[in-house]
Amino acid sequence: MNYTYWQWAILMAILIPSSIFDLKTQKISCWFIIGILPGAAMLNTLLFGVPLFFEYLARFYPGIAILLVAHFTKECIGYGDGLICLFLGSILSLRFVLMIILTAFILAAIFGTIMMCLGKMKGKSRLPFVPFIMLGVLICGFI
């Protein structure tokens, strides 16, 4: 996947501070992400043209799915993680968003398994997910 310079800059400008904040507090500023969604979508449209409506709408399905999981599991995965995935959908195509999320889940599972084997975590421990999304963006950006 090859990101353009603008997509890369927008992604990193949001994901780096969100990852740091998530690591320190295990929270994400939902209002910040909600506030930047329209701007990111408009900037992406200005730079890359207007995608088909249903194609553009489909980009948000993974984020909506994660928000629903967050709601029905009483935030086993946080609302902020779903909002970050919505943010990804405002910039990238559905295929890229799915690749990033899948990569992030695999990385989080590997990390969690290693930490559990080392005795540093238990099965119900909470794990910040945004850093794994950022790693997924970095890994998928070079594939």
C-alpha cells in the first residue's frame, strides 16, 4: 500500500499523539477525533476527488463495527478505538482500513500472548489498542 505524502502526514499527525495518550492514560480524546473527522474527510476529498457515495460509506463500516462491539461488550475495546478506525476510513479505502485493523489485531494478540507467557499480564488485563493501529499503518504502508 502506498500512501501519498498528505495521507501519511494526516495519519501520523493524529495517530502519534493518540498512541502516546492511549499508552499513558488508556483513554482517547473522543471529542478530538470526532472534531477532526469532517476535516479529514473534506481534505481527502479535495486532494483525491469525490469517491462514489457507497464506496465512501463502506470505508466507515469497520469503525462502526468496532463501536458496536465496544457498546455491547461494555468497552472491552474502547469507543476511542472505533473512532480512530472511523478516522482511518475518512482517509483510506476500505481495503486498506481492513488490512490495518487486521494487522493491529494480530500484533496485539502476539504482544498480549508474549506478555501473558512472561507473567506481566493476565487474561482480563487492558491493552491500549491505538499503538497497534499505528504500527499497522506503518507496516501496511510499506507492503
